[in-house]
Amino acid sequence: MTAGRPSKPVEQKRLIGNPGKRALPSNAMALPRAIEDPIPGRPLLRYGQELWDKIWAAGVNWISPNTDVELLLMTCEMVDERWNLRIKVMQTDDPKLRRGLRELDKQIVSNLSLLGFTPSDRTRLGVAEVKAQSKLEELMERKANRVVATAMVNPSPSV
């Protein structure tokens, strides 16, 4: 095991222009993007279907309908199971059921991570980066919004 932080993904190095100028492996095969939300291959209950819809709405740019759909479907089924198990835990307070619920929670989080749905995984994949806005950036954005709003209210006459 090596010390330090993990290396940047090749995709991220390409995005920022390969600052280290080291040789990068050839481009990986591009996976086709979903044209529309795929229909689950097996029936889902309410909470699993909600997760399915949210995942396709948020991850359409990196979730492949060809290769990732089974992992996503299993995760949605786990969410349905979780809701049923949670009700049983709340009704019986059985320690074995509670442990099973916590194990299921861990597996769901693990699967969501594999699909790129945790902040650290999105950053690792180069999909998104959570960045705090500085006070200066916030003030500049508000000024820009005021300028746009003023222009919309008082349009300049055409020449």
C-alpha cells in the first residue's frame, strides 16, 4: 500500500491539459449515453423507482445504460428492501434485523459510490467538484445578476 493521496484519474488529467506532461494511456472506449431514461428490467417499488429516476436525472452524463444498469437496478431493489426492513425494525426492535438494516445501508452506499454518487467519487471521476464560493466571488456574482436584471428592465434602444 502506498502512502499519500491517490493519483488523479486519467480523464481528469486530460481535462486539465496533463500538467505533469507524462505519457497518458490511449483514450478508453466511449460508452453510449442514455437517450432517455431506461425502463427498469425488473419491477421496482415506490422508493426504488424514485431512486432510479433521480439517478438517471443526475447521472445521465456518466451512467451507461449498457454497463451500469444492472448495478443501478440492484441498488434500487436494495432501497426497496431497506424500506420494508426498516418498518420491521421499527415495529419489533429486533437487534438482528437492525444489524441487517445497517449492513444493507453500507451496501447501498457502496453501490452509490461505485456509480459516482458521493462527492468524493464525483470529484475522483472528474465529473464535479464541490467548491465553496469566496465572499468576493459571491459579491461579483450578485453584481453580475444586478446588471443582467437592470438590462432586462431597461433595455437599451436598438441602433
